[in-house]
Amino acid sequence: MSQKYPIISVVGSSGAGTSTVKHTFEQIFRREGVTAAMIEGDAFHAYDRMDMKAEVERRNAAGDHTFSHFSLDANRIADLEESFRRFSETGKAFTRHYVHDAQESEMYGVEPGKFTEWEDIGEDCDLLFYEGLHGAVNKDGFNVAQYGDLKIGVVPVINLEWIQKIHRDRASRGYSTEAVQDVILRRMHSYTNVICPQFTETDINFQRVPVVDTSNPFVARWIPTADESLVVIRFKNPRGIDFSYLTSMLHDSWMSRANSIVIPGGKLDLAMQLILTPMINRLAERARRIRQQ
């Protein structure tokens, strides 16, 4: 952790809703005048699209049916840790972009499924912001989590997560339900061994819970809406959190445990603004003060 060059990590699996959370952070940064260097987790994948497909086929042929983007060895975790370490010490990190589609291809001049060149980032920034799969990894000799000053988990209950992934991959990537189901099955080993353990490292978890039937996510026609959901917000260290203020500001919310508050799903953005804005400001203002000394 670094008071001079703080790092914020948002961790969640594909389809969990981390992109929505990222948008909320961007709103806070813009409103509060905080400049943030951005790292997207897929920049540190070890394989481009074609190479990943070939590697999955090779592993399947060898009897390994658990290899996926969730796997540690499918990612450059050592490089991610080094980028975090470098920013925490110098205010400079490095990253690249994974080009997803034709629109991004026009932007970066690289064909879809490929990476841009590595570049240095962080010049004159208040903090580093990461959103992806592995921002709080602490296992197998890697410790990315040690560099995070504020770590956020985005964790829908698993059937809801699957529904969101199925709908996204079918709509935007043209996959069949069966193909997405195969991906989910392949990811389960790493989901339990790599993704879930990170949520014990995070400072705050936002877990969306549907209040409609999601018992068979593979035939669900719609993603449950915000109004059909509750969100459980859990604080690793509740000291200093004004729960009475939060429950008064967030209508129909209540405390379920000494470190947890439950809110209506439609209040998620407001809750994040109320909770995260002062935390982000404290990190940024402290960093500016130390750098000016």
C-alpha cells in the first residue's frame, strides 16, 4: 500500500457488473476532480484471442478442462503485480489494451482480438484504478492484493452472474447458450480457487441478490432488473462507517449484520456515491499532500 501513490482495485468475474461499477467510479473521479490512471484487467491476459483458443484446445486434448481466462496461468499476474508495485513506488505503471471489437480496432489501429503495445501510464495522476479479474490475488506466490489501498468486490450471486454472462455473450458475441455453458463449466475450478478467495481480501463487497426466480439460469429470458434485486454491502472493517447515516439516506435499507447493510437494487449507484466518494477524496488528498512535501 502507498499513501503517496494509492491504488484502487475493482474485482469481479466476467458478467458480474464491474463495468457498471467502473462507470460510477469515473463519475466520482470527474465530479471530485480526481485524475486516475486506468488499467483494464484483460490487458494482462497471457494470450490474444486466437492463441487463447488454440491453448484451450491443446489443454482439452491433454485432459485439462479447467483452463480459462480466470486461471492464473492464463494471465500475466507477475507483470500485473510489478505494474502495481511500480506505481506504488514511483507513480508510474504500465499497461496495454486488449482490442475487443471493430470499434476499438478503429480507435487503436489493431485488429480485434489482439493487444496494443505496452505503454507507461500514471504521469501526474492522483491514483491508479484497476478493474478486472485479478486485482486482489494473493496465492501461489503472487500478492497483487498487498498494493491495493481500496479494494472493491463486485459479486452477484452465482445464478445471477451466469444469467448476466449468458445474455451478454449471446447478444454481443454471438455465442450459443451451450457454448456459454461450456465456458462456465471450464471456469468453475478457477472461480472457486482464484476468484472467490479475492473477496476475502477486498475492503468492500457489493453483492446483488435477485428476488425473482433464477433457479435455471440457462433458460432465463431476462436479466433481473435493479428493482427485482437487493444489494448486500459488506465492509471488511466497519470501524468509521456511519451506518445510521447510510440507512437514513438509502430508503428501505437495513443492517443485516454488524458489518453489512442491505439496500434496494435501484439504490446501488447512490450507495456507491455515498460510501466511496469520501474514501476516494481521502486517498487523493492525502497523496497530494504527501507529494507536495
